[in-house]
Amino acid sequence: MHLSYCTNVHPAEDLDGVIRQLDAYAGPARVAAGLDVLGVGLWLPAPLAARLAAEPDALGRLRAALERNGLEVRTLNAFPHEAFHAEVVKLDVYRPDWTDPARLEFTVDAARVLAALLPPGAEGSISTLPLGWRVGWDDAKDRAATDALAALGAELRAIRAETGRVIRLAVEPEPGCVLDDVDDVVAWLASHRDRLDLDHLGVCLDTCHLAVSFADPAAAVAGIADAGIRVVKVQASAALHVERPGDADARRAVEAYAEDRYLHQVREHASAGVIRVDDLPEALDDLPAAAPWRVHFHVPLHLEPEAPLSSTTDVLRAALAAVREVQPVDQLHVDVETYTWSVLPGGPVDLVDGIAAELRWAQAELLERQEQPA
């Protein structure tokens, strides 16, 4: 398995900014984590991806910055299109969706950039949104999205033929979207098997989203494998767990995580089924709070929230173990995706120290421990 950290934690929108952030954060975090080489799951806003795909000199500047910092790229995050650190993001992160030609254009640009950056012999992955937000989705939009993903498959085959580079798209289920959970993604891909190239298209298993859905990790991964689909990428992330959301202390603690930039979908695991709301303030107002909650808030892997809250790193460990059981993992990309450092309760943190500590945790808990014989 190949470990990286996702650079969507950084707000840069242009090449100079991305290079500055590699120099200021990624390189120093590699050193602080004690790693000879650090993988970075690059987030490239759409205008920058287009520039890098079209301008060899610009791509050369990025490659040089990666090399001098001891960094390598095997995966890109092409879920946010741009402005991921705007004052308010919320539903904008799902735009443009897969019915908009801009989404296909962005993803093709990202694939061409990745093909040029991959280490020799490495395969690449690109994570993307699960079609779009569910509201207003209909059969016509589904057909348009299918057409776009079929066209992307043709582009990825062409890149493979031209460059010898294998790049796969990883569809990332997310609460509230058209493809809300792993079962939704598996069913959708399987039902469109006649149109889609499943050799170049698979699943991005975001383990925060998996935990929020209250899915059993082993069963979810088995369902992917049983359908003949591959886990292309794992986004190593943890959700916020609230065991007793009706308790006053728990409510005060979780209220601190309600913030204005990102959407924090919440699920309550009631006896009659999972109750779903689209953001934390709505949960605090409307959910019964009679059963455990999971909150879509990517909490740092190594920082267990203070009681009575907890995180779902157990789901992350179980999901990775399940993937190892059903497919080879020598080309599996494990991308630590904690983009919420700037909105964590308690104010600013030293980002280099935080990223390095999280990487050390991931190296020990996800790679070294998983590789030990039973």
C-alpha cells in the first residue's frame, strides 16, 4: 500500500501557491515524520489542472518542487473543482456535477497531469464526486453522467495507449449525494457495466463517509469485490462519533464542530433505521438524539476527540483489513484526507507538526500493523 496525504488541506489555487505550500508544509512534514519519500495526493483546482496539462514548462516547475521536497504523486483528488477554501463551501463542493462538461474536462486534465508525474511502474488514481448532489437528480441527468463517465473511460484508455500509464477513476460515495454510500456506488456501476470501463473505474473508499453511513466495513468491501469492482483508492479519514447525543455534555461538545465552511452530514443509528440530515445545525435542531450519531467531520487520525466524543478510526482499520482480504494492495493508494485543520475547535494548529503526527500514526497503525502476520 502507498501512503500519502491529501493537499486539499491547503488553499492555494495557482501554481505559485501550490509550490509554496509544498515547500512550506509537505516537504517539512516529510522530514518531521521521518520518511525518506512522502506521497502527496495532490488537489489541483480546475484552472491549474488545465494549465499544467497544456504547458510543459509549468508542469516542469511542479515536478521540480516535488523532487526537491522528496515527494511523489500517485493519486489526485479531483472532487473539489475549485475554491475549496472559500469562506462558505457547503453544497458548492458538488458543482459542477457529472452532467456538466466542465467536470469531464477537469478530470481529463487531471489524468494527463498525473500521467506525467507518476513514478516509473506506478499506477495512478483520481478520486471524484459520486455523480452529484441528490436534489433534482433524474433519469436525464443519470444518462448524461453515464455518457460523461463512458467518455472518460475512453480518455483513460487513450492515455494508457499513449504513455503506458494506468490511471483509474475512483468514485467516492458521500452522504447526501446521488450515490450516498458504498452499496449505492456498487449498484450504480454494476447496472452501467455495459457502458463503463470497469478496468479504469472503481471505488474510492472514504472511511469517514463509510463510518457515517453506519455500514459494516467488511460487508461493504465484500460487496465491492463480489460485484467484480475494485477499490482503487482509500481515503484514510475518521468521522466524529457521538454515543449519547441527547446528553447535555455531548451536545455541548458536538456543537463546537458546527462551522460555516463545510457541510457536515449527520446520521442517527435509530432502531427503525438510519435517520439522515444534511448538516450539523440541522441535526442539533431536528434529530431525536435518542441513538448514536456519526458526523461527517474529518477529525485528525491521531487526535482522539475529548470524551464524551470519539472518532471512528476502528472503521478505518477494519476497512483496510477487509480490502487486503479481497484484492492485491501493492497498487492501493491510502491517502490521509484531513482537510478540516483550519476549522477544528480550539483554533489554529501548527500544520507541519499536525500532518507529521498524523502520518506517523498512519504509518504505524495502517501500514506496519496491517502487514504484521496474524
